[in-house]
Amino acid sequence: MRVFILGFMNSHIYEETTAMQLARDANFFFKRGLVRSDDYSKDDVLIRFGDCSYASYDKLFGRVINNARAIRRNCNKLHTHMNLWNNGFRVPKPFLTDKEIEETDLPIMRREVRHSRASDIKLITSMNNFIEGNFYTEFIPNDVEYRFHIMFNQCLRISKKVPKKEAERISDYIRSSTTGWTLEDSFKHNIGIENQAIKECIKAVSFLGLDFGACDVVISKDNLPYLLEVNTCPRLGQYGRQVYAKEFLTQLELPMEDINLSKVKEFEFADTLMMKYRKAMKHKPSLQDFKL
């Protein structure tokens, strides 16, 4: 069995993309493009890390993790948001045109169909400073934002967005590395609300036809989780890559003896939350979970 990761090679910030690093860490083959001369077979596996190009090649592999069709649909943030909204998921209320928005709806979030690192998101507090966008969403007042990493109907990692120590925070509500925020795995947990969010994220990733996705979730002032978006190409550090590598290898029943999983093992020994999360971490969605 050969395992290929199809991902992006270039980044305007990082010398190596997560897809390239993950392929090296897991002893997979990194691919920026696919060519038929590689003679793919039904014994081979393709993992798409945010890349939906070469869609017709999916049929050449025995297994495709995050197929091109599902990624392409999810890359369109408006399409994904409306799909989730229309099927009963708790996402911020969408506004498709500025004509739908009234003063009583403010503040709202301005969005674009495609973006990276929250570069499209702007908070509009007044019609006097209105910014044109592809669509707009309700602003959910909140103090907490999480990222839940969902893989194969499980939550394998929970991170919380916290201010960077070395940077001045530019925004309290648009939380990305460019606005002064980072992700932490060690923090004081709210078991009840996080369990709710995990279950919703697992259902959403399954509903979108994805095998894995990193879900950004805010917790409203009245303690309700709202799904903001699902990422199919999350940026991962060493620990995150080891989590993904271990799960891919487990799913594919491949050996791990030569794979560096030191960070995962260190974190697992220290993590006492797994028992408390045991019901929410694994949830196999069924048709009854969705409003279709």
C-alpha cells in the first residue's frame, strides 16, 4: 500500500506547508499534483489535505480520505454555511445581500466565499462603515472560541484560542494569528458545553461528506455552541501533525514503529479528560441526526 498526501506546496508565511510536513512525519508520499505515470492502483490511498484538484483521479485509488467533491463544496464558505443553516445546524444567521440587513441586525460579520486565516472577516458595527462582501452573518457575542479536530467520527484534539503573549491583540472577536491569537491545548475546560460542541462538530463534518475537518466554534453568552466553519487544511504544529499521523496510520492499519509520536504519548499520559469526554468523543451520526 502506498499513501499519498495531496496538498499545497507554497505558503506566503511558511517555508513548508502542513501537508508537506505531515507526509514526511508519517512516511507518506507528498504530492502537489497527480500524474497517471505513477500508475496508481486500488491498493493505494489518497489523502486530500485541502486540495480538490485532479478530482477525476479519485477513482484510481482504493481509498480517498476527504474526496475532491466534498472539499470543493466546503471551500465555498457561503455554500457550506447555507447548507448547514438550512439543515438545522447551529450556525450564525446568514444574510445574503446588504438589502436584508437592518440597523437592528448589527453588528454583523462580513464574509467572502473563499478566504484564508480569517482574512475576509470584518466586523460591521454601523451602516455608515458598511463593507461590501459576498455574504454576511450574524455576530454571536462570545468570550470563548475553540477548534475541534474531528477525524473519522471522533474528536481527537480540542484547542482553545488565546491571546498571544508577545503580540498586541488587534481584535477581541476575529481570532486568528494575524489578529494576535494562537491555539492552546492546555486550559481550564468546560466539560458540559464542550461535549455539546463535539457532538455537533462530528455531525457537521459527517454531513458535509468529510472524513476529517477542524471546526471553529464560539460559545455564546447564553452558553450555546455556534459552528463558524470547517477547515479541511488546518495549520498544524508538531503535536497536531502527530495526532493526525497516528489516526491516519490507525485507520489504514499501518505500522507506527518508525513514526515519531512522542508528543502524542506525552499529552495522552497527562490528559485526564478522555474519561469525561468518552461519550462525546466518538459519535456515529445517523440520518436521524440531520434535518433533511
